[in-house]
Amino acid sequence: MRTMSTDQLLSLAAGIVERGESPACQLAVARDGKIECFETFGNATNESRFCAFSATKPIVASAVWLLMGDGVLEIERPVAHYIPEFATNGKEVVTVEQVLLHTAGFPNAPMDPVDGADMVTRAKRFTEWELEWEPGSRFEYHALSAHWVLAELIERLSGHDFRDFIEARVCEPLGLPRLLGIPEEEQDDIVDGVQLGPLAATSPVDVDTIVFNEPAVRAAGVPGGGGHMTAATMARFYQALLHNPNGLWNADVLRDATSNVRCTYPDPLMNVAANRSVGLVIAGDDGLHQFRYGMFGKENSPGTFGHAGAHCQVAWADPATGISFSFLKNGLQMDMFADAVGIIPLVDAAAALH
């Protein structure tokens, strides 16, 4: 087993900025509920917040787990059981579990980010959405659509704005700041994303990620990709998933979310099993974990769980070592595959810390 030092990890992160692959980046390593390493490189400081893009998704899912633990949400039920407006165009058969697993059949359903923050407009858009394929028949990443449904479920079942619910029921108990829906007057410490390089013909990057620089979009709190935070905050969130402080989540629900692979359909992006739980990606023991969005390192154990974000944002926790790791950057490389090549050594080094 190869081991790496923190100094080696930091050197690799510094190299990303030095080579011009990102104007700034930030990483954090945590263990035993505490931050062991937190550094920022380039045009930012440790106080700077970055857009986590899809690494936001588990934070939203963790609020859904609270509803499951409270007994007010049964994910085997159709979404329409809780949101009657959703039962149009064949979507009445879609279950909450399928939404969580990205097998729901509407991966490209449109939602303007600011419109989505309004409950009335959001529900109207749901009535217009159509299925692209039979729910439950395959996996296809629902980049933004699925989590608008989860946001609606949170509001319907809690009676609170989804952003406020996440702050009150997830962030505050964990001692974390507000992560989703940052008021415009509180955005001064957020680092703007910077597009780099041409869009590659084979790249899955959505060029609209630059929209997360807009103050109104940051305030909207797009649940599928609009969380803003430091790497240290993200690493602390994953420590909470490892240790469940004060029993925040129902233990059985959390165990299922962090270890039970419910979806093994192939991910068309890399042609490996998606290995999805209800909100997370599990590394797995098939030897292909490094192909799951490039966020897992060689030395990560099969039980490692996490989620990546567009432009190589990384967040995971490894139960075997007790380490949680987060890496965030503001260089929005338009060629995602080329971008990942530069991140792999860093993630390998983080996984090899012991």
C-alpha cells in the first residue's frame, strides 16, 4: 500500500495553479471530526467560498434522509403521491427512489435556475416535463432536474423553504454556515468561476456552469449544483456522514445512504456501474472505482462514498481510514476529460494519506 504525506498533497494542489489549470483551488482533509489540513492556492484565501457544482447533491439528499427518518417520506412511493402536479405526461409512475438514483427518466427536463426557486413556478414546470425514457429502466445522470423535485419534496413535507430547511436541520446542527441560497449581499467572498480552454467535442461539460457566477442564481440555491462553501466546510460535512454527531440522521437511513448500492446500471459516460445509493456514489470493490467521475483514488477502500462536481470538484469520505477529503477550484475547464487528468494525481495522493 502506497502512502503519501500532506506536503506531497499540497505540492500537487499548488501545481494545478502554477500550470494555469485553475486561477485558484482549495483543499481540506479531515479526520475524527476535525480539520487536519486546509490550504488555498492562487487568487483566493481560506475564507473564499467556491461553487461546489454537483458535489452539492449529497447535502440536499441529506435533508431528504431527515424526512425519511422522520417517517414523513417513503421513497418507494411515486413522487405524485406527495406532489400531485407531477402526475402528467406519464410521470405518475416515477418514484422518489428513482429520482434519488437518477433512473427517473427525465434527465434533461428544463428549469430556469431562478424560476426554480419559486414554488409556484417550479410546480408549473413539473406539469410540463416529459419522460425521455421508461423510469427505472436505465441510469442517466439528471444533472439538475432530479434535485428540483427533491427541493419540492422538502418544502411540501417540511412546510419550509428548502434552503432554510437545509440550513436549520443540516447546517446549524453541524456548525456549518448556510450552503445553499446565499443572499446577494453575502456573496462577496465567493470566487467567480473562470472558463478555460475550448469546449471539446467529446466533453460532457455544460457550458452554462458560468451562470453560477450570477448573484441571482447563487441566491436561488440550485439544489443540483448551486452550493457555495469552502473545502473545509465540505470535509466537515463528510465527517458528519461518517460519525453522525448527536444522531442527526436516523442510523438505519444513514447506513443505507452511505453503503447500500441500489443502482448498478452502467453509467453511459464511462461505461462502468453507476454504484449509486440514495444520494451518493459508492467506490465499490470491482476495481473500477477510479472511473466513477475521477473522484476516487487508487487507495480508496471499497466503502468510500462521495460525489463529484463539474470541473473536478471532489468530495468523499473513506470509512477505512476515517479521512474525508474535499477539493474545490474555480477553473472551469471546458474539456472535462483533460481536466480530470490533472486532478487524478491529487486524488490518488489524498486517498493514500494514512
